[in-house]
Amino acid sequence: MPISPYLKSLRSKLGPDLLVLPAVSLCLIDAQSQILLMHSSDSHRWNLPGGAIEPLEHPAISAIREMREETGLDVVITGIRAVYGGPEMHVEYPNGGLVSYVTTIFSCRATGGHLHPEDGEALDVGYFAQSEAENLDLAPWTRTLLPILFNPDAPPYFSPAE
């Protein structure tokens, strides 16, 4: 999906300067205990589907929209798995734009749709067992959260304040 009108407006005023943006990601574990990952066209790494929250958009609505846009799947949100930010969520895009994301990772369940890369943000999408996912070129934050996301009994994760 191209840059949103909101982000385009900010970039026209701030150029590539660092922005802190709220975002969402989705953790979908299927009946075979496999996680849905997307191969990002920006970073060429595998990560969870997700993206920025638009102005006035509820995070859960944003998550449902992002899943549909990136994977073709319809989902319902079932909980919060993590809230994550910090150095691993710093992104420099090919155009030089800098973003530090603060991301809420939701768990979800598929209710329909057809799994396929939908909007050009994903080169590929697929389900992976934990051992398979660990061998992929993962975004750093995805690698950090993978053991937590595969553990259905893990409480919601956040980086502890020190």
C-alpha cells in the first residue's frame, strides 16, 4: 500500500526526520501450531503482518484492516500478546524516512478470506512451525518475540522498566 495521506502530509513538513508512530501487528497461530508470517517487500525479512495506525482509527480495527490488506485474510481479534518498542523497532526506509514504531501485537483467529500477498507490502505469506520460523531471516523484533508468541500460556509481553 502506498504511503497514507496522513504520513505523506507529515513527511512533506518534516522530511525524513524521525517519527514515532503507533502500529499494530497480528499473531495468527493455526490449528497445526504454525504462525503466519509475511516476507516484507521493504526489508526483505519475515515478520508478522501489521502496520501503522491511521489517525482516529482504533488499534483493533487497524489490525483487522492490515491483515486483510497484507494477507487477504479476515480475522477477529482475540487478545493482546505484546506491546513492543525500542531500538529493534527503529526502521530506516529506502527513501531515507526514519520511524520508531510502538507496536501492539494482537492475537487473532482467521474467519475467512484467501491467503495470498494482497497489497504489495508482502512478497510472500505463509505458515511456519517454530523450528522453521527460527531459521528464517526474521526482523529483529519478531525473533525476540517468537518464543513468546508460540507459547499460548505466556502473559502479554512488554519490555520491563529498569
